[in-house]
Amino acid sequence: MELLPGLRHNFRMKPTKSLRKQARKAEAVAQRSEDIEHAERMHDLAEAFRAQAEALKASKKKGKVRK
């Protein structure tokens, strides 16, 4: 899995949880930003983090075998 540039991955935290945390942080920055362009970019980044987390979750779920 290739991570987005600039992602600070916390190795004590599961990757999916880390991506969701980054999404929450980006969303918070977007809400505080007075610059509309910056807010939109941060919102897009948050969406990208969430999409990557969902893709990672789906790929892990797909690899599991039911007994």
C-alpha cells in the first residue's frame, strides 16, 4: 500500500485508525481556515484519507478466510 505524501504514520497505531485520525485533523483545519481555497484542499485531503482507510479495510477484509 502506498501512503499519501506527508502522512505521518504512527507505528503504534493501526494504519486504518491513523488514516482516520489524519482525516479528522484535516477536517478540523478546513473548518478553522478563513481561506476558502485552503479549506477546500484540506477537505479534499480529509476525503482522500478516509477513502484510503476504507480501501485498506476492504483489502484486509477480502484477505480473511471465513471458517
